[in-house]
Amino acid sequence: MYKIVRKKVLNPTVTQMEIEAPLVAKKARPGQFIILRVDESGERIPLTVAGTDPEEGTVKIIFQIVGATTEELNHKNAGEHISDFAGPLGVATHTEGIKSVCIVGGGVGCAIAMPVAEEFHRLGAEVTSIIGFRSKDLLILEDEFRACSDSLTVMTDDGSYGRSGNVTVPLKEMLEAGKKFDVIITIGPLIMMKFVTLAAKPFGVPVTASMNPIMIDGTGMCGGCRITLEQDGKKVTKFACVDGPDFNGYEIDFDEAMSRGRMYSDFERRAHEKTCNLFKNA
């Protein structure tokens, strides 16, 4: 059993927790993830490590309440326990030799982008961060990004905070103005990462996209997290849980990934509604 040490509501649909898991806290690196179960009969879900405190032995996770399991997890409070917390899994984000990086995060994907930005800042790289949300009410982690970024741009779709528009707007402005990056790292909705990649392509800047598809076992055996890459003119299948979650954005078949993701949306919605009704009637 793993104790929930702290719980914090970041916005109406996003919650942050710190879980007591000393071994994971000791080994986890930015870009890696864990798989948890709320109870022994629950489903496995992957969540990215949003920070660690090796001395305290805690791991920070940030999740959006979209399905049955995240609804159940959100009903847990500090002092309570969850059944399983396995990790770290996946390959940590590559940082070696990078002196100037642009981090582009969208929505709850900013929870993944933030520790990556912090790590580059710790290593002395110049960090330019662009984060985007649908509205001010959904904004998260602004202070954390500001603390680890040499430059931070906040975008909202409706213009209710920061600049109005999507994250590709300031990215294109910077690239057109001659700003040089060793790499652009984008983390967020698939459609956002696709257009960040397209925006960067004319300038030849390497793009790393963090893929977080459906996962079950986290070991590559189930095949649920497979994605298709195009390498040297050939289609190649990779597994996000063991080969990723970071991949070359120019190689990813984003359209296929989005199509596969939509396959589960109705099921996820129904499961969430059923779980909500159970808590309401409890």
C-alpha cells in the first residue's frame, strides 16, 4: 500500500498528489512515468512523474479527472492509501549536450513538461517555455514554470489570460525572428504536438514529442501503447512504454495515434459517468 501524503486541487479538473514511494522517488527521472492502481480490483493507469523528493521518499503525480480510475483516485484524500504504484518506467528525457531548449506544453501535459523544464534549468540550459490552456480557469503550474524558465509565454484559447491563441503562435514568432533552439520538446494533446512539429519543420529544429497513449502493463507485452513511426521511408512500430514516451516528432504518425485514441473515448466517458453516480449514491 502507498500512502497519499499530500493532495492539492490545481483546477476544477486537475489534481496533484504526493505519494510515499521511496524506491521510485530515488530512481525516477524527468520524462519517466509510473503505473498505479487505486485498489486491487482497479485498472492500471499510467501517470507521469511530476516531481520527486528522494529525501522525503515521495513522488508527485498530477492527473486530469477524465475516466473512472481518475475519478476514484480523486476521491482519495491525504492519509489514505492506494494499492499499487510501480515505476519508474519508460526512458528519461534526453538532456545531454542541450544548451537551449524550448518547452511547449498544453493543458494537463504541462504536468509532464514542468519537471523536464526544471531539469534543463538545473543543468544550466537556456529554457524557453510556452504553455497553453483553453481558459484562465484551467491554468496550472504557472509559478513553477516561471521559476525555471528564462522566458515564459502563457497562451489561452479564449484570451482570458496571457496571450490569446494557441502555442504555435509565439513559437513561430520566435523561429521567424531567428531564435535558435537545440531542440523543441512538446507535451500535450496529440493535435497540439502535431502542429508544433509542423510549425518547427520549415526551420529544421529537432522536435521531441512525448507520447502517452493507452497503456496496460507498462512492459511492452500487451501492445496497447504501440505507435507508428516512419524511419528511412519504412513504417516502424514502437511501444511508448518501453521505447518512449519521447519520440522524434517528425517520425510520428500523429493521425493514426489520434484515431486510436478516439476509439476509447466513449467507453471512458461512460465509465466516468458510472463511477460518478456510484459516489453520488454512496
